[in-house]
Amino acid sequence: MSPEEETEIKRRQRSRNIVLGSVLLFFVALFYAITIVRMGD
Amino acid sequence: MRNAVAVTLPADWRDFFALTKPRVMSLVIFTGLCGLIAAPGSINPVIGFTAVLCIALGAGGAAALNQWWEADLDAGMKRTASRPLPAGRLARGDALAFGIILSALSVIVMGLGVHWLAAGLLAVSIFYYAVIYTIWLKPRTPQNIVIGGGAGAFPPMIGWVAVTGEITLMPVLLFAIIFFWTPPHFWALALFVKSDYAKVGIPMMPVVAGERSTRRQILLYALVLLPVAIAPWLVGGAGAFYGGAALVLSLSFLALTLPVAFRVQTKEDAMLPEKRLFGFSIVYLFALFAALVADRVAAAQGWIQGSIA
């Protein structure tokens, strides 16, 4: 594997991790909000 | 037909995003949101947001499953050859897993957070698009667009049911409007876009039944669409504002189908009537649903008279 490929793999893994982490955080916030709203029902 | 190239690099997240067909999703979000707002009763903004999000996630999951199944077909057509799977930027198994996870997540969150009937409808719509349409009927019948239109017709119904929790006449009518709108919308496009569906063995109507028959069927669906579009007003589910808008829009739509229905393509044809019809068909759907929302919101606020069905 060439150094260029190595860098590209690292870059893609990093951006994927950031996106996935953001999505998970978003769902944490959403579930929290849903729970608060539903408790008021 | 060539197979997808082997993937060694980890896929870029943008290719997963592209798998959800974001442009189709924007129409799904719009019609789903319209169904949600037009429905009688109120819904907490957080729950309403969750409902629309789940409709979008479900549509994205179904689109991913569709592309997982059709990767070989897509590779054989110019328009779709650069999609993530046929271009080899994404592994097929990853697309399948992504589609299943999105679909399951959307149904579960809809059920737990919003309403189980809406979740059930969402599950049915995903199954309908990914399995009944994509796998079973699309490669087998020239009526595939009519059947596929059924899948696109679910979002406003799901949005409505997320608020009311029951299937009444109005959400069924919203379903019917998109159902009868889809064939003339798509066939107008199919007439002027040289597609290579025939090359990969998908029986599209203009190829199988011929141009003449397709043109007649466009008119037929536009004729049925007119009473279906004004039906919400006739049954008292929407007010005169919507009724008037639906009548004007549907008559215009019908007027644009007439030249398309009764002409024959010549050599070097610019296909202007077909392009005009296709362009207007998009305006038509947006305007019709916007009119419904405006009518219902105005009635709920007491600005105009109108029964809340």
C-alpha cells in the first residue's frame, strides 16, 4: 500500500467517524426530546 | 453487462448519502410534511419532526435497497452508471446493510416515538417499493410506473396518519392523487428522454406498448386525476380555496396533456409539448399540496370557513 493510499484511507475513515458520531449524537438529542414530550402526554 | 468493480478503499460517507436518492427524498419530505400539516388535530413539533424524519429515513432505506438490487442494471445505463454501486465506490453488501438498517430504524423510531399505525404504513411502503416494485414487478410489466407510483403515494398518507392515528377517506385521497399523477408525469419524461431501459431489459411503456398507446394513457390518467384532485373538496375534507386551486391546476394539466396525447413524433422533433407537460407536472404537485396546506391552516385559524374533516 502506497503512502498516498494510506493517507486517503485515514481521511475517509476520519470523515466517516465524524459523520457517524454526529448522527448518533443527533439521535441521542432526538430521543431525549421525544421522551420529554411523551412524558407530558 | 459488467459487474461492479471490487472495492478496496473504505467508502466515502457521501456515497452512502447518495444511496438514499436525496433529490427524490426532497419530494417525499414535502408531501409527507403537507399530509402532516393538513391533517386535523395537532401534533407536538418534536413528534411531527420525528414523523417527517422517519418518512425520509424510510424512503432513503428503500432507495438504498433499490440500488443494491439494481446495481447490475444501473451499470448498463448511461444515466445511472456513475451511481456509487455500479461505479465501484461502494461494496454491494455495505449498501444492503445500510438499506436494511435505515429501513428498520425508521419504522422502529416511528412506532416508538409517533404512532404504530404510521409505522406500519411506513413498513408497508418500504416493502412495497423495495420488494414488490423493484424486485418483483418492475422487470416484469410495462405497468411498472403505475405500480411504482403507489410507493411514492405513501408519504402524505403516513404524515396524515401520524397526526390522526387512523386511516380515513382524506389520507386515501392524498394517496390517490399522487398515484394517478405519477404515470403521466413519468411517461412524459420517458417520451423525450432517450433512455436505455430497453438495453437492460426493463419493459418501459413507450418501448413495449409504443408511443401512440403511451400518449393515450397519459391522457387517460390526466382525466382520472381531475376528479380525484378535487375530491377532497367535494367530500368536505378541504375548503373552496383548495377546490378552486385543484380545479384550475387539474384543468391546466389536462390542457397540456391534449397536445401530447394526439400528436406523433417527427424527425428532429424538439418534443416541446412533452417537456412542457413534464415541467408543469412538477409545479402541479407542489402547488396542489401547498394549496391544501394553505386551505387547512387558514380554516384551522378561522381565517376562512371550512369544515375540519
